[in-house]
Amino acid sequence: MSDSTLFIEKLEAILKRHTFLTDQLFNLHLIDNPADRIKIEKERAEQDKIVNQYQIYKDILKQMKDCDEIRKDETVDAEMKELAQHEWEVGQQKKESVEAILKSFLIPKGPYDDKNLFLEIRAGTGGNEAALFAADLLRMYTKFAESHKFRVEVMDANEIGIGGLKEVILSISGTGAYRHLQYESGVHRVQRVPETEASGRIHTSTVTVAVLPEADEVDVQIDQKDLKIDTFCSSGPGGQSVNTTYSAVRITHIPSGVVISCQDERSQLKNRLKAMRVLRSRLMALEKEKQDSALSQNRKSQVGTGERSEKIRTYNFKENRVTDHRLNISFYQLTSILEGNIDSLIEQLIVWGQEKTANGR
């Protein structure tokens, strides 16, 4: 059996199951069994995206088949055949894009896929321009998360006062959050003309991103004796004090050397709780690296040093282009992507990641 046949059979099985569940929702016995109804609704909701994309896929295949018949019809004139050929080629591109999305949906879930996550964005090489682009990435990820109904919370942020960010740590929670964003770790390079550049010269800057699955308390046990906790006054853009109370918290995990700071809340207790959440996740990531170095990378290798040559993606404003260097694919929709419309890119990265894991790389 060919891979394409197996692919269609899997999708048909899901469609059949989705239809069955839909019919079940109209069953009168569910009125008196709310738990069963919730279970059915949850399973059906998980299949909605696959079914919707599969319907789009089938429509594309039908359109391509119609175009193919016109191309081969000897009674059709050359102009119509040329038009059919163009429509077929457009359909082929759409087909490949939707296939990538569907294949990502069929990938078995990993152990962290449904985890919440911490997403850390830090300005790298490029000074103020890097900090400004860090703010652009913050907006991109926030909009993407909101479009998927994920909850976004700022854990800590260090602003520079001109709308840029030296660093920011986000908590993103919701089913599938880590599955969607796990491959955003790495160096993001931006090429654009800064507003302050009178000669119009393009500058290249970098921003590093790290994605860590959030650890539960049961995942990581922390001995309070291993912690050094300092408090200090929160600071705002430029380092000025924003309050006179010692509400900001810095936690050092002595055995590992991991240091976490949080100052976003006015309450010292809230900042401490936030810092502990991030610390648990950092420690879980370190343990994960020790247990399986083939499938997980050292956090430093995720983000590198921030040098321009260490990049996973390039954002070129002049060409309106975003290139992902792992996929070796360019998207000429930079403005749309920075507005959070990165679903197509994300789905193709999920497939890439699965293939990489399967090949043991």
C-alpha cells in the first residue's frame, strides 16, 4: 500500500469517526449524561481542524482533476488548455501546503505536546534595533497565541524605553501550546533599515528565542535549601525605579547555577511564585537534556550566542520575505507573519520535526 493511499485512508477514518460523533450529539440519552456529552464534544472538537482541512484538500483534488481533464481534451483550444495548466499548477501548490498541515495533524503526540510553555525572547546582536525586533516578535507570538485561544501572561520584561525589549519571558497556556511553538527556539535574524539610518543602509540584527515546556510541581522537586532568594526594587525602562518596595525577586538555584528574576508584579509573593514556575521548567529542561541528548538540545544550543551566522529564520523587510532555514522555504508575506499569521509555517515545522526525530537526527 502506497503512502498516499494510507494517508487518505487515515483521513477517511477520521472523517467517519467525526460524522459518527456528530450524530451521537443528537442522541437523547446524552441529555441525562452530561459527562458523556462533554467527552464526545471534546473528541469531536479535536477532529474539527482535520476534517475542515480534509474538505479543503478534497476540493483542491477535484479542481485539479477537472483541470487535468481539460488539459488532455483534444477538442479544447490551446488558450483553454493554457488556462487549465495554470490552474492545475496553482492547485498543486495549494495541495502541497494543505498536505503538510494534514500530515502535521496525523503526527502522534509527544510527551510535552499538551504542556503549557515559557517563551523567552532576548535581544542579541544589533543594539537598539535588536531590541525593537524583540518587541516585534513578542507581538507576533502574542497574536498567534490569541488566535488559538491560548492564554498569554508576561512573567518578566526588561524594556529599553524606545519601545524595544532587552528580554521578555511569556507564559503561554492552552491545549497544544507547546506542540505549536516548540520549534521556534533559535536565532531569528532581521534585515531592515532602521528609522534612524539616514543613508538607508540595511542593518542585520538578531533576537534569540527559547521555548521550554512548563513543569508541574510533581515533575520537579526542589529543595528549598538549594535556593538563594534576593529581593530588590523593580526597575523600568532605562533602569529607573518604578516603585520603592522590594517586590522584585531573584531566585538562584545553587546546584545548577540557574538564576530567575521576576519583577512584573507589584506583589513580592506573586513574583516569587512566577519565578518558581520558570525555575521548575528550566530545571526540567536540564534534566531532559541529560536523559536524552539525542532528542533534546542544550538550552545554549537552542539560542546560540546570538551571532548573525547562527540563525533558524531570516526576516527581510526590503523583500517582504521570511525564510526558514530549516525548511529551506521563503514566504513573501512578512507583514502578515509579524501579525501572527504563522500557522502554515508552524505546521510545516511540526512535520519537519517529526521527520527529524524519526531519522534520529
